[in-house]
Amino acid sequence: MDAMEHKPRQPVTLFTGQWADLPFEEVAALAAGWGYDGLEIAASGDHLDLQRADEDDAYVQSRLDILDRFGLKVYAISNHLAGQAVCDDPIDFRHQAILRPYVWGDGDAEGVRQRAAQDMKRSARVARKLGVDTVVGFTGSKIWPYVAMFPPVPASVIDEGYEDFARRWNPILDVFDDQGVRFAHEVHPSEIAYDYYTLVRSLEAVGHREAFGVNWDPSHMMWQQIDVVSFIWEFRERIYHVDCKDTRVRPAGGRTGVLGSHLPWGDPRRGWDFVSTGHGDVPWEDAFRALNSIGYRGPISVEWEDAGMDRLHGAAEAVKFVRSLLWQPPAASFDAAFSNQ
């Protein structure tokens, strides 16, 4: 049997969120020229207006026509920014800077949260219109401001934070279920689930419902000193999408910790930074072996972010690196092979 028969090549996509300053058509042209198979389209800039897409099928078709023109497909969409506002407290100037006007509205905090929740529901419907089954994003968190746990925080405050998450996200996930779409939460600082134990508790909060899973992006877990490979195995039933972004840890003479000392992105004094995929400390080969072992066959999305090089260079380099890791898994398990001896 030909080696390619038992596993078609996984698509390598470009996450468009870092390119929201460019028109969608220009990003599609760049991605096609670099050899990407498709896009993880962010609901940012003019790439994808979810409100318009929810109401206007012709607009949805215009996105698909652009992809088709460049020989690309959409494999997932992202709504990180609205998702962030669903649970966050406080809602403030930071959110106004990232949210669409129809979500921000008059800026009333609870109104913003409610409109952000509606936009997350909208993202499930738009994903179905585009023919994809995964929305990647953030959840926000009512309890992230208490991550340092000082002044002391009663357990009841943390408990209520997870209850708040469940109250706000279960109705969203109901719409995802109705549409046959899954939400892939990016485990990330500032979210309700930002490491191993907080993800466990978040899954418990929503009753382990299948609509809620994980976007495996190792970059933020690396600088938190989480084992990104064992994470894949521990949550093997919940890995719904994969983003590739690399991190290099720089001890910087012991002067900074994982929180980065409020220093700017790219500042070598930070102690860690995002770098071009394959140039950092993520154990990529071990990670892709783990993804193979759990049977992940979905898209591999490059989230290009490196303050140290021109992005037009790095994004082209990243797709080649990721493709080098997509070797064929064995056609049969070792146990099955040896049982015939």
C-alpha cells in the first residue's frame, strides 16, 4: 500500500490575526505564494465581519471566492477578541481597542459582555456557513485579576469565577452544538483556562461537554514552564485545533520572571519572547509525535509572530518547517505488527 493512502497530508494554514492590518485578499495572495494550503481566518480587520456574514450570504461567498481565486481553503475561524470580553472583569479601554463597534456599543460593561456572547454564537453560525467545524478563541476570565492571590482571595471568589464562566458559556456552547461546530479554547494567560489545572476545572464547570475543547498552542505554555508534550496526551480527547507559535526562553541574568516585568515585546530583557517557528525552545518533534499518537489529523495553523524579523520572511520559512514535521505515522501499531510474527 502506498504510504499516502492511510493518511492524507494535513493542511498547513496561516492564522490571519497577525495580518489584520492588510486586506483579506492581500493576505490570501501572500499565503498562497508561500505555499500554505489555507487560512485560519480571524474575525478582525476586513478579513471576516461576523455580523455581516451572519446576515448576508453574498458576503460569505465573497470570502470563499477570494480563497478559491488563490487555491486556498478555510479550515477554521478565530474569534479571540470577542471571546475575551465574554467573562472579563473589568471591561475597560483595552477592550474598546480590540472589539468591533457593534460589540463595544456604549461601553457599558455588562452590555459588552452580552454582545460579545452574541458574537460568539454568531461565530458558530458563520463557521457553518463557511463549511468549517471549528472556531478558535478566548473565553476571558472574571478571576484572572486574582492570579497573584494577594491580597488573599477566598476560595468562594474563585468558585464563583468558574460558575460565571459556565453561566456565560453554556448558552454559547448550545449554539455550537446546534450548528455542529466545536469551540477550541486557546489555553493562555488571562483566560479562565491558562494551564493544566485551570483547564481541568473549566471542563468540569461545563460538564465536559464536547463542544468545548482546546486549541493547542505551545507558546504561552512554554513560558509558564508547562510540559507542552504531556499536555497533548493528557487532553488527547480535547485537542480540536493546533496553532504553531514558538517561544524562546531567555533567563536574562535572572532579572526577570515569567511575567516579563512590563517590558515591551521583543525587548531582550523580558526573559522570553515569541520567535519564528523552529527557532525557539518548543520541542516540536516530540510534540508532533504526540499529535500523531493521539490521532490528530486536523489543520496545523502557523501563528506567525516574531518581533526580531520581518514578517514576510518568517511566515514563508515557518510553513516549510511545519511541513518537515508532518511525516506519516505507521500504518499499523507495533502491537498489531508483532502479533503476526
